[in-house]
Amino acid sequence: MQVRTILVALAALWALAAGGAAYAQYAPEAVRVMERARAATGGAAWAKVAGVHELGAEEGFRHERWADPLRYGLRTDVAGPAGRVVRGYNGAGAWSLHPAGADVSGEPAPDLKAARTDAYVAGYGYYFRSRFDARASYVGQRRADGRAFEVVRAHPNGGSPRELWFDAKTGLLGRIVEAEGARPVTVELSDYRKVGALTVPFRFVTMGGGLARPRTRVLETVRFEPVDRALFSLPARAP
């Protein structure tokens, strides 16, 4: 299938020269909440995770995603009515490939801050404080849909912040909120299942941000296996 490159953006590496994660700042209460979630979803087993590969469907179309929990890296391969759209971020550059002939005149420029944070969240970076240059603060307790949450504001250095809403009863991450901007975006996570020694969500519902209606992504499989870093960089030839 022919696709063409429409966006390539290079940025200076955001990791700090003196050691990146060594400068990470996490409030004690934020650490408590995230450590509780880590324990509830696998605890020490997370230390063995070297890659995340998800396969599923979003609104009836095939959706595949790779993430790197060792350092920033994210790739999505999404099918749609006009064909496949592939997007990637390797920690320094963001890019996308669209079907040949597609009208991309309205395609926005790459948002490197958002790409960095998306990679952090997709790679479960909030469970790996020593791997990612980031900071986190404790927002407090919130209620939504009859449930109580403990909210942590995670902010990867060089990225944009996200509110992580952890269920006060189970400790599981239930919501991810992008509160910046005029139209906040909320992603609800549910249908937690065991994958080996780990427990992860299989259902994601995105709301807000100008969407006409909620968008649902349901996973079929999740594999925790090493990911080739080349996947996150712009390929020399279109796939």
C-alpha cells in the first residue's frame, strides 16, 4: 500500500544533559498513589517490561500501537475509510504517513509536546520514575460518576501535563484528563484484564476535545515484548 510522508519535525532532545530522570520531581503523595496502582497491576513484574504492543479496533477500524517503556517511543497504525494512517515519535521527532492522494491540507503541524506525553502514558511511564524525565504533583481527591478518585498531575519534561485519575477503591487508573486548552479531553479506562503477571485496561473511551461523540478503542491483544526502536522513526520507504 502506497503512503506518503506529510509531516516530519525534529526537535532537540529534551532529556537533560546531566542525566534526565535524575532531575525528576515527584511529590510524596503522588508517589504513594502511583505505587499503589503499580502494586495493584503487577508490582515488581513491571520491571521486566521492555515493550508494549497493542492490537484492537477503534470505532470498528483496526488500531495497532507500539510503545517503549524504557525511553520515549510511540507508533500507531490506524485503518480508516481512506486507508491507513501511521504516526510515530522517537523522542526527538514526530512524523506521519497518509495514503497517497489523501487531502492533508488541514493536517496540523506535529505537536511534539503532546507526542512526548502520549508516549509517556502509552509506555506506562508513571510506573517507571527512574526511566523518564518527568515530574508529578498530587492534585487531591475528586468524584465523578459516583466514584472517588485520587488525582495526580504528571508532566513529562518537554511534554504537556496530564491528570491521572486513580480509583480510590481499587487503585487502578480510571481516567486520563488533558485539562489544558479550551476543550479538555478525557479518556476513560476500563475492562482491566490479566496479561501474564500484569493487569491492564482493554477499553478506552475518549470524550471532549471537540469530538461529536465519544470514540471507543477496544483491545484484542496486549503483548509485553521488546520493540525494535526503528519502528518509532520515519521509515526510509513507505510501508
